Amino acid sequence: MARATGHLIEHPRAAAVRWLATLALLLAGLLAALPAMAQQGGDRAGAAEMYSAEVEVNSQAEGERERGFGQALAQVLGKLSGDRSTASAPGVRSELRQAGQYVKGYDYRQDEGRSASGAPTFKTTLVVQFDPDRVEALAAALGLPVWPTPRPRPVLWLAIDDGSGPRLVGVPQAEAARPTLDRARTRGYQLGLPGGNAAERALVAAIWRGDAGAIRSASSRYRSPMQLVGKMYRQDGGWRADWTFIDDGEVLSQWSEDGGSPRQVLSSGADGAADALVARYAKRIEAGEAGEYHVAFTGIDSAEDYLRLSGYLQGLAVVRAIRPLQADPGRMEYRLQLASGLPGFNLMVEGDDVLVAEHPAGTLDDSGFGSVPSAPAPASGVATYRLR
């Protein structure tokens, strides 16, 4: 497994200079290329971002790193599926404990901050890049939904009333919408803000009364058929936000959130939009039906081979239970309780260099996600694999 071992630890002053330069370039790019911010067509979460994650860790010790790998894999599976409950799906938890096998490379970054007293503090972040093929195979084998790319970039039309009247949040006020923008990225997509010119600022009244037609018309310059419309205001000593998500003129979802934390209330907009998008566009790769399957393994020529096969099968997320049926010289037959069918089992084992199908397998599925191996189909009806 290839891993990057260099550490991205910078001198605090150099880090500050780099941060300021990056911020200046980012703001310049936002203002120069504003109409493209909400464009749906060519924008997508790139592979490097989709299959990478950052996790704050306490140290660079191995145990802490392994814990970080699990948290990072949970993030990536969440982005891939768009489903915030992915980490609790059947079979996922056991894979998070062995997330290192899906890691393509990792590194560390150390950032400087300040404590409440003004003393310097340092935060260590583990930056992990996962193998896309292996992660996609895991998602397919466990029957997780996959939200295909390219993904849309809806326009976020947000108006906030802090007590002095509602105002539009455009690009110049991007930090006010940062919790919504950041939460969208965590869910695997991006939101674009309007430029905030005078005509757009006048749309605050339309946002407040829920005039979806006016908002959709104003979004035409950004070439996005999707809009996330929100109004946030003070209520009962806290905050409340009312959200509407629109796809090509159709209201897909409406919801509200209230609480004492404005960050939490703002984040709920990105979550609701992601839930609506996943419900409409996410697909599951056909990996067969969960159930019991009769499977045989050859090449079992010693007690060591038997123990190696048994340990391997018990470590596969797709295998829920193992029941031995018959033992012959060089051959073992089992009843395997699988979380998906044999195609899902094949997806899990094909890259591990442990088992090889005794019969030709592999068909190209039509879902747009690539090749899904079919189950071996010997004349006996028993799927057969050979232990390498």
C-alpha cells in the first residue's frame, strides 16, 4: 500500500503568509468568475476531494492514526452516498475499524491558532486520500447508495434578519453563509452564492414571502436549475430558518430549523438540500440480494490454509455469518450469510489477491458505475473460488 510519509508541518509565519495569499486569490477568483459559481454542467467534486478527508488528531502515533483513518473513511462514504447516516449502515462499522486497507496515501498538517488567553496553540490534522476503486467496491458490496457525478451546484438564496431588517447574503458576505457552504461540501456537493448586485438585493422581499418564481428567474444568469432558498431570523431568544429546495421549478422539500446556535441553524439548509438530492438522484449498484449462499473454496491443503481462509471471510464486511457444510481433501464448502448477493461478494474479494473465481465472472452493468462481476456459475450451482 503506497503511503506518503512526509509531514506537511510549516513554520507559523510561513503558514500565515500562505494563508493570506490563498485568501486573496480565492476572493479574486470569486469576483472574477461569479456567474460560473452556480453552474451545474461542468462543476463537479473532483476525485481528489471526493475520496479524501481531513480529521483532527491528538498526535501522529499509530493508534491515533488508525482512529483517524476510520473517521476519514466515514466522511468519504458519506460524501460518496450523500447520506449522513452511512456510518451506521449494516457492515460499515466493521470496515471503519480496518479503514487502513482502503488508504492510498496520508499526510499531516499542523495549523497554528490562539487560545482564549492569547497563547499559541497547534492543531494536527490527518489528511487521508483513499483508493477510489476500493471504496466504490465497498459501497457496492454493502448496498450503499451512490450519488453520481457530476453533481449540481444549486444557488443559495439566503436572507438574514438579525433584528435590523432582512438582507441578502451574496459573495461579499460569504462568511455569513460559511456554515451552510461548508456543510454542503461535507455532504459531497457545493453551493454557489449570488453576486449580490442591487437587483439581487431587492429580491429579499421575494425570499421572505416565498416567491419561488422570482427566485428561479433571478437564478437564470447562473445557469443552475436548482435553488436553495432560506430566510433566517431571531425567534424566542434564538434563531430560526425556513428552507425551500427547488429543482427545475419543482419544490422538492421544505423544512425549518430553530436553535440557539446560528451555525447549526445555517447548516440545516445544506443538510436538507442534500437529503432531497440524494432521494432523487442516488442509485444503488446491483450487488444481488442479501441472503444465504452455497460457496465452495478449493486450494485448502493445510490447517494453515483453513485458518487463513476462515480469518479472511470473517473480516469481510459483506459476510455476516459462516456455516461449514462439507470438508473434502483440498476443498471446503460453506453457507455464507451475505449482506448482498455474490456480485457484492466478488466486488469485495477481487482486489485482495486472496481468492480467485474458478469460473469466468464479470459483466458490465448499465447503471453508469462501471463493472460489476457476476457470480461464478458452475454446473453444480455452487459458486467456487480458489485460495491463492
